[in-house]
Amino acid sequence: MLDTMTMSMDYALATITGTKTLTGGNLEAGEFRFGLYDSNGTLIDTKTNDASGNITFRTIPYYTAGTYSYTVKEINEQGENNVSDIEYDPSVYTVTVNVDENMDMSITCIKNGTNVDNSSESVDGISFENKMSVTAAAIDPAVKKVLNNAELQPGEFTFQLFDENNNLIDTKKKTDNGSVLFDSIIFDEVGDYNYTIKELIQMVI
């Protein structure tokens, strides 16, 4: 996005903004850094994303008519913001601001050679998406049954495993040593997972 505002006949102001998303993970404020470069390739501003993924560079004033070109890209330096399980967005945006004699502006935003949008007010086009690769993890839910004043018999008791939505996902009987071993649960997405284990009460008639 690129917000513009004409303040008077003497000068104009433009603020270049963008958005950041992190697929497969939880985005944190200040997690990623972005650079704004002038037409000579000189870095003129750096900003990090906020908790909502917004990126806002400093406001740029224009006092003379002309064409001004900028480049926006994510900064991924070796040793800084360089996490092995994150695939960084290599997109490069070229933003061109045209200011006429009346200090009115028109803006063109190009992503890697493709025109994103053209507007005199705002451009909803600058966005970066990083992807987090998650290594699958597994757990083996287990409980142990104790029976006081009696001897446990194999398969005598049955236990059930439920997910956080109370959906039954596994049923197992007690083994010879009193252990109850459920099937492995595989996780391939970042998150918190809750499970409940209950003993199946059998009615004796």
C-alpha cells in the first residue's frame, strides 16, 4: 500500500506502506525487516513489521515536481533474520511517484516487473509472504491402570482418546502390565493441541 497526501501548493507528502504475513507460524512484532531504497540504490529507511504485519516507512516530502523512484524489499542478511526453517519472500517492488507542478501525485507500483496497481491515492500492492517449514513431530499418548485389592487381567479395561473438540480418535485396552498405549499422533503444523483420555465405564448387569 502507498498512502499519499497533498498538504499545500508548496509541497506534497507520501508514505509507503506494506504488509507482511507468515504462513505456518505466528507473526511477531519486529520479526522481519524491510528496506526502502532510492533510485540510486541507497538505503534511505528500514522498518520492521508490527504485530498485525503492517510495514510503514517514514513520510517522504516533495518540494519540486518530478518523477521519484523507490525500491522496497525484505532484508534477509546472513546472520540476521536468517532462520533456516523460514522461506523468505524474494519479491522486489518498484514504486514510482510522479509529482506535477500543482503538487498532485500519481503512483505506480511494480512487483518484479509486473504492474500491481496505478492510483493517485493509494496502491494496495506491497505485500510479503514468508513461509515456515515445520518438521513433523509425534507423540505416543499413554496411561497406566492401577487396580487396588485385585489382580489386573489383560484387556480388562478400555480407554478412549478424544481431541479438543471431543471427537473420539482412538480406543485401546489395558496391556498385561497395566499400560494403555494409544497410536502415535503426528503434528505437521505449529500450534497447541489438547487431548483427553477417559476410561470407558462398562455397565455390569
